[in-house]
Amino acid sequence: MWLAAVLACGPGAYLCGPSCAQHWAIAQIGSRTVHICSPTRNGRSRAGITVHARRVDPRDVRIKDQIPCVSVDLVLIELAPSLCEADLERILVAAESLKLLKRGRLAELIAEHDGRPGIAKLASLVALEPAVVRSINELDFLPICRLAGVERPLVNHPIVVPTRPRPLIVDFVWPALRMVVETDSQRFHGDWERAEIDRERDQLLALAGWLSHRFVRRRLVEDREGSAERLRQLTAARVAELGAASRRSGSARGAR
């Protein structure tokens, strides 16, 4: 379908926008039409095809699975005006994790489109420390952090724990709070052997002074707002707990 749409629009036509994001496997954005950019008169919108009249810089041209398309860097520029910050971050991290981004070129494109809708939002995300995830569960959790309004955590971070020669690599870490979140799915965490491993990890983290929480992917996908609210509450509770502990410690020192 995508190749046929590109060919129907003539030379210089490329898959772009939401369709290209799906083709690169960095997002699943619902769209009733195939999005194509084309500089020629043949490139006219028709049933099932939405054409954006513009030329593409050769630096942003790619061929994926025999389909002419635009680069992931340009896809981010195209999608920035229509996506909220959380969804745009999810796509950025997916592209980073799949090693599809060329950050130098993305920076050039951001500068070229400065002042246009959504570009400042994308620029602020690109300025953050790059995050590379290892699973779809982790990818689904990052937008939850933004929705919750909490500090962006470290991703896949090592933590030294007792009795292990090597650190545990945990999904998400807030070092100042000594708090960890692990993301689970029924597929990989539904059997008893995996459950035993998870419990062992949680206990080792507790012995090292870390508080560990688990979020299930089904809830992350089906109830984003509820998951964000739960993360907000857990973070606030941890802040209050550490604050109370600090005050008790200060009172104890003052009584000596």
C-alpha cells in the first residue's frame, strides 16, 4: 500500500509523516490516508492519499524495504506540531533506541524550522540526556513520567546490591529519592520462575536502601492518566518519607 502510494505520486515522492513513522516502527499513529510529500504536479491528493507539496533535501531521503521515504529526523520535525510532549518524547526515544537518529542532522533541521509550531517542544526534548530503552514496556513508561510531572529518571541504570558481583540493571531510577521502577508484562513476568527472580531483585534493592515499585504494561497502555497519578503519589510519598527521616536524624544529632 505504501509503495503503491509513493509510485502513484511520481518521481521525487516519498512516504512521510504518520505513515513514515509507522514504516520506521517508531510509532503507531492512526491515519486514514497514506501521507506522501511530492514536488511534482502528479503528486495530488486523492482517495486514501494525502500529499504534502514540497521537496525533500537529499540528506533526508532514505530507502527502507524498497520504499522511498524521509528520514526519522525529518519525521520528528513533521510530527512535532501535532503531538503532545509525552507522545513526541516516546517517538524520540524509540528512534534513539533503534539507532535511527542522526542527532547532528536533527539539530540542523530544528534550527531550520525554528519558530514553527512544535519545534521548541522538540528542541527541549532533544536537549535532554539521551534515553535508550530495551523493551516496549520501558518505552511506554517514559511518557507516564512526563504526564506525572516528575523528574525524568535515569534509564537502565546499574545499582550495586549485596551478594552480587555485578550491579543490577534496573529500568528506571531516581537517585535522589533512592527509588526504582521496574516495568513488567504478563508475557515475561507471568510465570512463577520469573516472579521469584523479580522478588529477589526487589529484596536485594531493599537491602541496598532502594525502594522498588512495579508497573504493569497493561495499565500503562490502558490507563495512562491513572498510571501517571499513581506515580505522582508514590513519588510524593517517597519525598515525604525521606523528609521525615532527615528531620528525625537532625533531631537526634541536636539532642546529643
